[in-house]
Amino acid sequence: MKEKEQRKKNIANVQGVKIIPLGGLEQIGMNITAIEYEDNIIVIDCGLSFPEDEMLGIDMVIPDVTYLKENIDKVKGFVITHGHEDHIGALPYILKDVNVPVYATKLTIGLIENKLKEANMLKSTKRKVIKYGQSINLGCFRIEFIRTNHSIADSAALAIFTPAGIIFHTGDFKVDFTPVFGTPIDLQRIGEIGKKGVLALLCDSTNIERPGYTMSERTVGKTFDNIFADYSRSRIIVATFASNVDRVQQIVNSAVKYKRKVVIEGRSMINVVTTAADIGYINIPDNTLIEIEQMKNYTDDQIVMIMTGSQGESMAALSRIASSIHKKVSIKPGDVVILSSSPIPGNEKAVSKVINELSMKGAKVIYQDTHVSGHACQEEVKLIYSLIKPQYAVPVHGEYRHLIRHAEIAELMGIPKDNIFLISSGDVLTLSKEKGAVTGKVPAQGILVDGLGVGDVGNIVLRDRQHLSENGLIIVVVSLEKHSNQVLSGPDIVSRGFVYVRESENLMEEARAVVEKALDKALSKNNTDWGKMKSEIKDSLSDFIWKKTKRNPMILPIIMEV
């Protein structure tokens, strides 16, 4: 409690506007940043991240919002830049503890409402649709939504007017002069805000290592047209990100042009397409969509399937088809499968496994030149710097290597080295016209979600899971008579994931003898402390198994009193 009060005091005592990332730095995903000035806090985005390989059994990771809970009376609202999972995915979890209004553009609110509906939280959550160019006042902050382009429609940058100066947050963005839906990024308004004098720029770093410009989304449409023309007799299956509505639109356009029916498959794909169609963000002509059950009424050259699974996710539609566990679709020789995305770092193995499985079933897999990124390359980032001309640069949305490269480019654009801040999740960065410095630290570890359990799996449980997954488990069961401590039965040894018992009878017999010896030794000392008895069994058995097998399974002694 004292520590919490002291932290509040320390952070409150420093003058200026505070930028507090609670996630999204040194990683791709889990984006959430608090902006604080005196008694006012707004929160930008509230995303989740997917588990790393060593997080066995974990479904997702959500941000630690202890700091927001401690200062709940200051929090005015969530301001969301766009509708990707790494920006909205944690909202149903976080809103339970930090129930404040949510502000976002039309499609983003639509996608958030899908999540709230599933969590039965629609009635308890205030939400408001904001148009581009519109401002909202939250406490002492005024926030303006500015049109940007990204791989999902309705993305926004935020100009946050604070008493200490303007903070400009790009969100995830690229500069696309020929977007599929809507109009190009509002560079004019960004320039006008730059002229007012911007205190700090928080800019997307995802593609910062790539020189040049990101290609327009429209270029993918031409590639699809060419593929559809080349494979006019094959059934075509396209896997892409569910959230990329513009990509889905272009696949639909090619399907209509080549007189094919479209099947949408995968839960998140159906959700997003339905939401986008409801608000008019995707145009699918009548009689184009058919249900998956109706496919049997059409020939292969009359069908296109659009589905999830371009990242090799095990439960997504394409992965289930590739491993022959999809109930309604199976791959046949001659099918053409287009992977319309590039693998997210870490997913390369899963993607190549799916490509191999599909190829072995006789499908033609196309995965080159069928995707363009939704993130800005170096020249677009430079363009934003030249328009905004910020006093301070704070690279966001990227791993450490991205942030370092971003800092170099910011310096190239004339930002003094001392005014570029490479901060970590949990740092409190305080900025004023006079100076900027990291002035504190708040909790920002990330909370693990496993099934319905939120935060009940920590480092110790994960370590046990890793131990079990690598070396297996041995359980030793002994029954002792009450009072006299005579051994009534056992020791019995059960092995799981260590050795196959029927093929290792000699090893098990020897292990049992080792446990008996350890037990006799403990009981001869009139030792009634079960803790010590268990340690004795554990240590001697562990030594024996290591000498015999050079393995280190988890050993679990169980003593029962009868």
C-alpha cells in the first residue's frame, strides 16, 4: 500500500504531460498508452498480444492496467485508433475493471461492439462513434481524429491538445494515395497541426527497417485479376487477415469479374465482413455470396473461398483444411491457394507447415506478390516528421530493433538526440516545453489469459509447464499408518511423459528400491516431518534418474496417512 501511495506521489509531483505506455513497446502487439496531465488520464488503444512459444497453454496476453485501476477517478475514456486485435482485443477484459466510455470511428466501434456482445457487456459500456475532423473533450484534453490509411478501413491518427502542448499519435498508418475504400490520408490537416507547433510525435515503427514507400493496396487487386485469369478452371481459395476489408473487397471484385461465387469461411472473417457490409464499408453485389453447404451445386471454376489462416494459426479455417480436420472442405489436386499476407515474425514455421501440407495434397500455393503492408516505410515516416516537426520524438509500435532504427531516422530529420526517447512499457515519460525525462515506472508486465482464468497463471506455473513439457513427471505414492509411521503400501511409482513404463520395468524396479531406501533412512531417524521426508525421496530419486538417463523429470512425492 505504501509503495502504491509513494508511486502516485512521485509521478504526480513532476510537472508536464506524462506519456505512459502500458504495452506495445519492444513488441508487436498489446498497444496501450496512457496520457496524463494533472487529474486527467486518457487511454489510447487497448490491445492484446498473442502468446510466445514458451507460454505453454496460454491463449493471449492482455495489458496490466494496475496504474489505471489505482487512478480510476482520473481516467476519462479510451480513444481507439483502429479495429485490429492488437489495438482493441483486450477491451472486454479491461473494461470490467476500468469502465469508462470508448471513442472510435464507425467500423472500429462496430468491431468493438461484436466483442462486447460476446462478453455480455453492451449495456454496461458507453461508446461513441467519432467522425474524421471531429474533436472530443475529455477532461483537460481535446482529441481530434484525423484520417489515415492502413490495412483496415476507418483508421485514425490522433492530435491530442494538452495544456503542455500537442501530442500527435499516428496510430498504425501508411500513405496510400489510391485506397480501395475512402479517401487518402489527410496530409493537409497533419501539416496544419504541424504549423501549430507539436510537442511530441508518437509514430508507428513496424516497417521502419524497410526503405522507400509501401505500395498501394490497389496493386494487390491487379495481382488477383492476373491469378484469376491464369487459373480460370481451378477452384480458388484465398487466405488473408479477417480485418483487411479492402483486401476482401478486391477478391470479391475479381470474383465478380470472372463470374465466380464467393464463400466466406472462418468465424472472425464472417464477423468482420458482416459488420463492414452492415455499415456500407464493403460492396458485395447480390447473389455473389453463397453458403459453404451450397458449394456442391457449383463447379470448381465457379467458386472462390475467402478464409482466415494466412498466418498458419492452428484453429483457423485454412490450417484445418490443410491438416484434413475441416468438416466441410477438403483440398483436392488442382486447387489454387493464395496466401495474401506476409508471415508475422515468429509465425514463419507455422506458415511453411501449412504451405507444405497443402502442396502435398496437390494444391498450387501462391504466396509471393499477393500482399502489401499496412504500415509506413522509411520515406512515409520521414514525410510525417517533415509535416509535424515535433520537439520530441517517441518511437512506438515495434520491437527494440525497430525503435532504434526509428530513432536514427528521427535524428536524420533534425530532431536533437536528447529529444528522442526510446522508452519501455511501464516508463513514465514527462514532457514540457523546457525538458523531457523518464520520471517513474508503473507496473506493465502483461497478464496471461488461459481459458476463463485471467492472471491466475504466472511465471512459476509457466516454469512448471515448461519443466513438464521437456522432462515429464514421476509421481511417488506411499501410505503410512497413523501414529506408528509403518509403511502400509508402496512406494508406487507412476510415470507420465518420462518413460513408457512397460518398456522400462528394470528402471522402475531400481527406482522403487531407491525410494524404499530413502524412506527407511528418513523413518529410522524418527522423522515425522513429511516435508523433510518428501525432500529425501525427491533428492535421492532425482540423483538416481539423472545418473541413469541424464534426464530431469519433475518428481512429485505423495504421502498418505491411513
